[in-house]
Amino acid sequence: MPGIDARGRLGDEPFDHRVTKDGRVLISFEGRQVTVVAGARGTRLAAALADAAGDPHAVQLLLAKATGNFKHGNER
């Protein structure tokens, strides 16, 4: 999808996720957990991730949107 990932970072698939039994979605960026999405939002995200399972770019885009703007340049 041109225009959405202008810098091409999602092509490297930096995001990973795990859905827990209670419906929470644990999102990791380059191996480090960055956020947990729970409740109704987590349930909707888990369903959307299941629907997009065949398209890695769509999964990466969903995870990037769920994390929001978490990188500010001072992470170690």
C-alpha cells in the first residue's frame, strides 16, 4: 500500500504479536514488548489480525497503528 508506509519500515516486519487466552494482544517491536491492548479494543484487534493473517503487510500495518507513536529517539 503506497503512501501508508512511506519510509518502507514495515517491509522488514519489525512488529510481532501474541494473543493471550483472556483476549489481550501483546505487541513487540524488534523483540521488545512495547504495548498491551486489552478489553474491547484488544478483542477487535485480535479479530482483525486473524482476518489479515495471510497478508504480512496488513498485519504489520495493524500492529503499527495499534502502538501509535511510541518511538521518540531516546529509547535504548
